[in-house]
Amino acid sequence: MPIYLHKKQNKLNPKPRTFTFPNRILCLREDLRKTYGKALTDFVQPIQEYDLCRTYGKVNRAATQGFKRQLWPQLCLVKGIQLQAKFNRRYFLNCKCNYYRTCYLTRSEKQTLSYGSSETTRKAPCFSTTDFYDYGHAAHVPLISESFLQWFIGFFEADGHFSCYTQKNVSGKVTTQRLKISISQKEKKIIETIAYTFGFGNVSSFQRNDVTYWRWTVESKKNVERIAYLFSGNLILPKQQIQFLNWIEQGQKKGMFKAPFNKNKLWLAKVGFDNAWLSGFIDGEGCFYAHFRLPKAERNQLKNSNYKTLLPPYKLDQKFTLTQANICNEDLVLKQISTLFKSEASLSYFKNKLTPTTYVRIELTCLNSQELLINYVNRYKLRTSKYICFRRWWRVYLRRKNGVHLSEKGFKRLYRLVKSINVARMENS
């Protein structure tokens, strides 16, 4: 039996026009029946009428305010089925404009509705965000994109940590233990963006070595359980996986993280060019580096106008580095990243003078590896001020690739560009 969608009647044409849903939607009903059971069988009422012009006007006005929304009118009936079956606050009918906010469809739902069953048309995603959308997503904020969630996981694994602290009363006795997560950065804007996007958590500042840092902290029971749905099964670094499981065990002793939360999820997330995890990790731990290898005496002469005499001895070093503390075999993850960018350079290990911890670092120096990096960052853009440093670093790469830096005029511009990269790098470090 065909399914019809009636448009709002027009005064000049009292007979409403009819729209038929594609056959792929009808074929999908059997899959939805298995998921939603009797609620789908009982849903036979026609979809409400809507005004197409007012709908697009609403979406366009929302887009100008910074919210990217996609309107799928042909999916309104299926969204209505999910509305009646799940009774979720995120699926609702906007009566003022008379259309379903189908922007809350996840990417996997859109692909399933467009192309059929996911088992036959595409591979399962390595990052599982379904539980977070169902149980952890705040109802008062717009739908968070999967790309942002993947970026945040990588960013958190670089600079964030799980912790458990004891809360004491006035007399100094320990009353309870509380769980929290926190992430700290020099850049205030990115911390505020994270807090605004998730819709919970506290933003605070603190001083360290006369430098102001900003911190996003989540410590209320409700919000801690929310964010745990995002990290479960999606962490990549071994040390963060161990820290997360220990953190969950501490919470379960207090009666937290009950069903449907599953702490035994397999760690299926992987580093790749098809997700934004590496973009977030670069925002936290990456470094774009460019430098002239010159003797100090000759380097001071760069202030003069006679650049031509300095062309033969100088050598430009341009590279990208990722550094991580090697606590629980994190060098295996960095090795995967190095292989991903087709780098033949071996990992370097070193120790900090202040701590006995061993650190591991990868360096991308060849043009082929740097081209893969540039293509990836252009697809999944960096979200911190490090993106400015990347753009300048990219310009140095183009000058190297095209040989522009070999001329006298090109060398002058390249020197100023390299200097600006180092200034931006010192501000971000």
C-alpha cells in the first residue's frame, strides 16, 4: 500500500497534491518492524500537513545562526514512527512550523534510510556513538555531529584525563568520593566551544608558571554518566583505556554506570583517514615545525638586505611531529599513524630531564607524507588556533614543492613565513 504525504492546500488549487515515498522506504519498514515491534504496526495514521516554504525558511534562518541542519522531507514518516516508538525528547514535532525536525537523524540513520540495510551496503563504523546519542546527548542543545565527537575523543586523549577525588567536610573527614573528567588548554575559545557544544560542564581558569590556562570540568553524577557513553569503546590509546576502566570501576562502587551502560565494549576505534580522531589528537599533541639550519653568525646577517650571499649555506627543515608519553605501549599507536602517512622514518625515544617518563615521537619530513597530512587536515579541519600555524606551514610546503624558495625573492618571503610559524608555535606550546 503506498504511503502519501499531503501538502498544505492552496486557495487557487483546493485539491492537495500527493507525494509518494520511494520504494526503499517501504522496503525498510520490515527492518524497522524488527526494531520497534508493535509500535510500528500500530502507526497507520497519515503524516501531518506542512508548508514547504515556511519549512525551508525556518531551516535557512537556523543556518544563518550557525546551526547546520539538513531537511529530509521524505523521511518524515519514518521519523514519526521513531517518535511514537521511542518517546525520546529529541524527536518531536514543531507545531509552529508544522514539520519534523529531521536534522536529529544520525549519519547512520540517514545512510540506512537512503541505501537500505547497513549490513549489506557499508562497513560498520569504528566509532560507536549510538549510545551517546540515545542516553548521553543533552536535550537542550542542537545535535552534535559525529565529526565533532570523534575530534573531541582525540583531543581528550591528548590533553584530558579521568580522575577520582575525595570530598571532605568542615571537620576534615572524608565524606564521599567523586568522579570527574577535565581537559586543560591555554586557548580559552576551544574550551568554551566544548562546554557550549555539550551543554554541560564548568569552565574555569588557573595559573601555572605565570601562564593562564583554561579547564573544562565535568563532575556531576548525571553529566559524568553522560560523557561515559561517548568514551566507552571509542578510546584508542592503551593508557586512556586502562584509566577509563579503572575510573568506571570506582563509579560502579558508588552505584553509578548502571544498565544500559556497558563497560565491556570492545575497543574497535582505529586511527584512519575516514574519521576526525587524528585531527583532535593533532590539536592536542601535534607540532608544525619549520626552521633554517644556519650558523648563528650568518643567521644574524638575515637582518641585512643581502640575502643572495646566504643562499648557498642555508638548509630549510620542515617537519610535523607527534609526541606522546610511552606508558602503556603508546608507541604502537604512533607506529600506526606513521604507517598511515607512509613515513619510513623510525620512531625516536627520549626522556625528559624533569621526569623519568620515556617519550616517543614520530616525524613527517618527506613531501609525500606531508601531502597526505595536508589532505587529511583539509578534510577534517583543526579546531584550535593551531590551524593558523598549519596554514602557514602549508604555504612553506607549497614553496618547497614548486621550488619557489630557491630564488632570492622567494627566500625573503619564505624567511618571514617561517618566522611567523615559529612565533605561532611558541604561543601554542
